[in-house]
Amino acid sequence: MKNITNSLIKAIQYEEIKLHEGKDEERPFFHISAPVGWLNDPNGFSVFRGEYHLFYQYHPYATEWGPMHWGHMKTRDFIKWTRLPVALAPDQTYDKDGCFSGSAIEFDNKHILAYTSVTDDVTDDGVHRIRQTQSLAIGDGLTYTKLPENPVITGEILGESCSKEDFRDPKLFFQDGFFYMLTANRSVDSSGQLLLFQSKDLVSWSNLGAIEQPERKLGKMWECPDLFKLGEQTVLLASIQEMEAEGLEFHSGNNTLYFFGDFKENKFRRKKTGVLDYGLDFYAAQTIRALDGRRIMIAWMQSWDTRLLPEHLKWNGMMTLPRELSLNGGRLCQKPVHEIENYWGKEVHYQNQYIEKLQQYPEIQGRSFDLTVTILGGSYRYIEIRLAKKENKYLSILYLPELNILRIDRKFTALIRDYVTERCIDLEPVENKVTLRILMDRYSVEVFANHGEKVMTMLYHMDSEAKDIEFYSQGGCLVDINYHSIVL
């Protein structure tokens, strides 16, 4: 490998050694997980030479956040991924304290990575002086060389109202003969803003100003921006810190939102705001335009405030299943990539099942499956789907028809810490039906309600023997059940 530093060699070799010591049977079946150590934000989700590449924030040396590297994987179908060597390590003076999140594009048969380079120095009076700048690396899909001109964007070209410390997550794109970088920034009043930069050669950049300066009620820092066209709609994504709860729409803490609007003259004008995922474990979403034209999204499947995975594991961190985005009735809808259907195993179908009190189906069980439950109606007060059940422990998905509320709850799993356990959403029937498509994979569940109108993602912990699935209704409820095991 060319242009490889000792820090990068150390990370690659350490990963290889630890992988041989790990237990693959404790990993999720069809979701990306950290090879070893810690994983968070997806980075550089991109198409390169006919394959899909995903990088990610990575600290191989511990199962907690640390000096950020870029891990690397690729795939042809979004389900089976090939692990590649670590792509970036914090090995230069300008990125010695971390290669933070960023993006990637294919240009002129080269793979261009844009990332946030971080330094954290202590002044003589003991104060941390953090500086976040934007840097580039160019490679061939396997090895990457950092530009000698790095960092290509520094705080020197930021305005007076811009933080030099919270300045990160470059979204790189090429349009009409220019490269652009959309970055997250905190303004001096502690609210978030998104800044746009332009370059002809990737080295010299000009500041085009803020495309979006949201009101402070939408959090204090907008991270991981993404901007794209979906049909005729312009969509902006942002992961937003320190939000306050608002009904069942926004929850306290970190949210990931989408915005419909107009992007003209380097300004984004919002027309509609929506939530990407209403669950407990979803952040830092990135999208790509797939080779067949689909818009595909992936995100980190965890919250900064919780750690749900078993502490004995040598890895920590997973990604969501990639999702296809579409528009329906003025909403951004999501569904699992259709490639998951190529890995369907056993199929079980039950039509017009009358659930009254407790019902089990011996053929419907497991921890790796794609289950669709269509609630057709009845005189029920609620219906509950209990997953990963063993004795009195289970994960609960419950629908209350009188309130039109769907609740997902992990309080009765093997949770022993004082974490948030449940979340609820408003969910009205569509054509007198409520449809719940549930993807479970060992430690996670993703619920796509009413054909992806709303989605809820949650981590949980139960031992591998917890495989039963129960249906419980108070009052009679009529349902259709379609179950597919997942086999890779």
C-alpha cells in the first residue's frame, strides 16, 4: 500500500488481530456492525466504480468513542458487505485528534473523501483549544492519500458569527463545473447553521455563506447535512442536537429531520419539516443515488446518550438497514431496500387471524426476520406484538386504536440501566388498516408503519435464546401475518 503511515498500519493490523479473536455468532445477521471497537456516524456513502462504498467513524482500540479513524466497507447489494482496510487515521498535525465525519464522491475515476480534521491543544492556562477544519483524501477505492494542501478550508475564511470549534461534517458534491462543500457550523449565539463553500480545483475554496440559519427552537447544532433531489422535491437532511420535546413529533435530545424546500441563489428556504425516524436509536443519516436511480439512506443505529449492547462484546456500534426513500402524499417515506427479499428464507402466511388474548404460531419465531402485520380491525382496546420473548422478558410493539398511537417499548428486555425505554407516535389507519413491517436482527428492531409513512428504530438486549413471538389483544382483533426468516 502506498502513502501509508505507521498510525494507519497499526490500526489495520490491530483490527485483523482482534477479528480473529472475536465471536461472529454474537453479531447482527444482516446489519453492518463495528469490526472491533467503536463505530458511529456513516461517512462517505458513495458509488465508486460500480460498487457502493461506506466509511464510518471508527475507534478500533476501545468500545467507546476515541480518536476517530475511517473504517471502510463496500457492497453490491446493500446487504452483504465486504470489509476493507481502515482508510484514514489521525496521523497528520492538522488531524492528529481525529478524522471526523464527512462524505465522498467519484470524480474523474478517483474516489474523493472529504472529512473534518481536528486538533485539540491545551493552552498554557489549561484551556482546550479545539479547531475543526475540512480536509480531503483521494484514492482508488482501497488506499487513500491526503492532499498536501490540507486543510483546504480553515476558520480563516469563516465569518465573525461562525464557530471555529464546531465546524464539521462536509457534504461534498459536484455541480455545473464546481465542487461544493456543505458543512455544519455553530453560530456565536449557539444556534446551528449550514455553510456552503465553492471550489474549481478542490484546493482553493470561497465562502458562499449560510444556506440555512434555523431558529433556535430547532436545536443548537445541525450536524451531518445532506442535500439532494427526490423526484421534483429538494430535500435537506440534518441531525440536530439538544432539541426540546414537542408532542409526539420531536423528542428531547438528538433528532434527525428532513426539510422540503427551495434551494436557489445559495439559500435553502424551508417549506415543510418532518422527522426521519421516531425511534430511540437513529442519527447521522447519509444518502446516495444508487446506480438504478433509487435514493438510498443509511444511519447510525444508536443514541449518544445510551449504550444498549452487552458489555462483554469486543465491538460497539451498528448501522440501520439501508432504506429506499420515496414521496407519498407530501411525506418522505422509507422502506427497506428491496434486496433484502433476496435473502428471505422460510415463509409463513396467516390471513384473517382473530387474535383474542394470547396467540402464538410455532412457525413464527426467531431473531432475524422480516415480519408484516396488517391490523384489519375489531373491537380491541389494543394489540401487542411481543418479540424476542423468553419467560417474562420481551420487546413490545403496541397499537392503541382509540388514540391512534403506536408504542415501541424495551423496558421488559434485559435492560438493567436507567435509560429511556419507550417512544410513541401518532398513527392513523390508512384505508381502515394499520400496517407494521418489522425487521428484527439480534439486537435491533426497525418498524416501518403504514408502508414507511413513519419509522421507529430501537436497540435492545436479550440473550440469543429469546426467540418466541407472541400476539396479545385485549378484545378481538383481526390481522394478516406475513413472516420471512432472513438467511445470508
